[in-house]
Amino acid sequence: MLQILCLALFGLLTGVQADPGALLRLGMDIMNHEVQRAMEESHILEKMAAEAGKKRPGVKPIKGLSNMKVKDVITPVITLNFVPGVGIFQCVATGMTITGKSFTGANMEIIVVLNITATNRFLQDEETGLPKFKSEGCEITLVSVKTNLPSNKVISKFLDSTLHKVLPGLMCPAIDAVLVYVNERWASLNQPMPVGHMGTVRYALASTPTTTASHVQVDFSPLVQQQTGQTIPLTDPEEALELPEDYGEGSSQLFLSAAFLTAELGLLQKSLDVKIQDKLIGALPPQTTETLADFLPEVAEIYPKPKPLVTQIKITKSPKVTMKSGKSLLHLHGTLEMFAAQRGKHPVSLFLLEVHFNQRIQYSVHENRLQLATSLDRLLSLSRGSSSVGNFNEKELTDFITDYLHEAYTPVVNDVLQVGLPLPDLLAINYDLAELDIAENALVLDLKA
Ligand SMILES: *[C@@H]1O[C@H](CO)[C@@H](O)[C@H](O)[C@H]1NC(C)=O
């Protein structure tokens, strides 16, 4: 019932296909589920049956058949097939009992089993830019016809011509009506979805969806916008998405590129700046100048009496997500400045360090939002900016800073990441069921219908 249209134009473009920020492959599992659901929720065949007896303007009554009613509609069995470049071929196998009075005046009952077939072309709506299916070439094929009338040539001719007149008008609108249900479920796609209070993501289509022999493919060029309205562009066009093909036949996947996740985390950059002034943090020793003096003896000379430490961390570059098969990292560049707190006075800056470190990312999906949890992977570089405690060698601080980032800063990062990242809202896909996999430059969500 879904029909997919692939423009000839697209064929010309495939060679230079821009790498999308996100890509959705809808296999037969999701499509079947979707059409089945639309058919059930719409109760469409029953509605058509109920309509059958009513007089409708413009519809001529059938000669020789009066009081027509339709009952006992058989639960439809729907079969879908992808038509490459076009959309989805749909066959609805069903049946029903038609009652009425025949031209002889006799009460007539016809039990008919039939197939409704149509091609659902997949298009992009010109007005809304949303994908939509449109049915074409609806046909009714009679599988069997049984009747209580005596079987003779006149009767069978009558039945045949009557059914061929009645059934398409009765059943084909059902196909369109079901598509309305399916199409509705793409409508939210255009809505910007919030990432906390920091901004929004909108999954705009990059091009008209295409159909292959095994799936419908939807390319997104997501729009990441700060609350101020500024767009964060997706960078790294050189890092092409390599899409693994080794997923089960008929299965569906969502691919999110590292570049796209990087742009989304750009929204959170400011939230990653913090001032930490707790004396007790996780498993760390009390944060005072005395503790620091274990690593930098100079500090003990300047502060013979221990003073509490205050730390300010600022992320100075946009956070960057990288992915290599099985491992994803969040790169953070920034400054870490340590102060000695003074009673009644401004804290005094001890030193400022330029830091670059990695957080290892674990992905999961909760309530249809992508959740990231991180742990410190490695402190990659440490260099001294300013210092009020002399020219120390910053390497002396490697262990201290590593432990500090692990115990004090990782919880801050994870807290900020808790907002979760929105996933494309369409066909009521339940992303919570997905299996996640880190591929080359992309996160793969293997979807379950
Ligand atoms: C009707 O549809 C069923 C299920 O798709 C198929 O097996 C059968 O061959 C079809 N019959 C006709 C007459 O088209």
C-alpha cells in the first residue's frame, strides 16, 4: 500500500550522492507492521462494507441488485513487495458476504473471496516536503464466488458483471484510506525537536526517498539549530558514511553519522563549562592546596595552611564525536584553571592548563531518545598556560588531573548528556527496541518492528 516513487533524476545523482547526516532504511519488517496497523486501526474494510448499502450521489444503482449489504468481512491478509524505483506493490487478500435481492426477486447471498492490488508510489509532497505514498492502478481479482442462487449461465454472467461493477468502487477507496493513515505517520517529521533548552534538531529530507528491491531509503540532512536560531553546520564532508550491508533481509536501520552527532553536541558546549568547588568529590582525597602539594611541592610553600580548591573547566572548542568500529569517543578541548579559595576574598588562580581529553561513549536508547553516557578514556595533552606558583612541569600533574577529570568532570558531562538526542519521529518506530552498533563514522540502530 505504500508506494514509492523514485525520480529518474535520482538515478543521475546516485554517483555523487552527498553523505547524509542521517539515513533510514525501512525494510519489509517495518513496512508490513505499518500497513497491517493502518489497516486494523482504520477499520477500513468494515467502513467500506457499511457504506456499501448507502445511496451515494453520483453512484448509479446496480441493475438487478437491490438492498445490497456487505457483511462478514474476512480479516485481510496483506502482502507487500518493493518495486525498485517506484514504491511498494500491495496485495490485500480478503473476502466478504454480499446480500441483496436479485433481479428474480430472490434473496441472494454471494460469498466472494478476492484480492485487491495496487501500487503505492512513494513521493515527496511538494507542499510539505514530507514523504508520502499514493496509490495507482487498483485492481480487484476474484479468487472465488459462491452463491445460494441456482447455478446457471444467466446467473453467473449476472454475478460476474455485477461484482466487477460493484467491487472496485467498494474496495479501492480502502487502499487510499489506509494510505492516509500511513502518510499521517510521517507528518511529525517536519517538527523541530528540542535538545534540552539548548536548541533543536529537525530531520529534513535530503532528497526524495528511494526504493530498492529490499528497502525504502530515506536520506536526511538534519538541521541543528541553537536556541538563538543559529544553525550548527555538519562538518567533515570527507568522512563519507560507509554503510554496512550485513543486516538481516527485510530488516530496517537508522544510521546517524559522527558528523551529525558532533553538530548536536555542539548545542551542549556551553553547558559543559563548570566551576567545581566541592571539597569532597567521589573517591578523590579532600580537594585542598595540601592535596595538590603532593604533586606540586611549590604549592605547600605558598600555602602552608591548606585552602580549599576551586576548579573552573571551560570547553573552548566544539566537542567532537569520532567512531571506529566498536568504539566511539568524545573529544573535549578546553582549559582547566585551579584556584585557592580565600575566606572573604576572591579565589586566587594557581594555574591554568590547556587540556585535551577523550571520553568513551556508550550509546543506548530510552523513550525514543539517544542517550550517551561517557567515561574518561585518556588525557591526551596537558600544557601550562598561566601559573602563579612558578614554572612547574605540567607532566607532574598528569595523574592528579586524570583522576580529577574522571571523578569530578565525567559526572558533569554525563549530567549534561542526559537530555538525550531526538530521533526521527515517523511511523511510530519504537527505537527503544533497537540494537545499537558502532560502525565506521556512524552509529547504527538496527530497528525492530
Ligand atoms: C490472491 O492473493 C494471494 C495472497 O497474496 C495469492 O496467494 C493468490 O495467488 C492471489 N490470487 C489471485 C487469483 O490473484
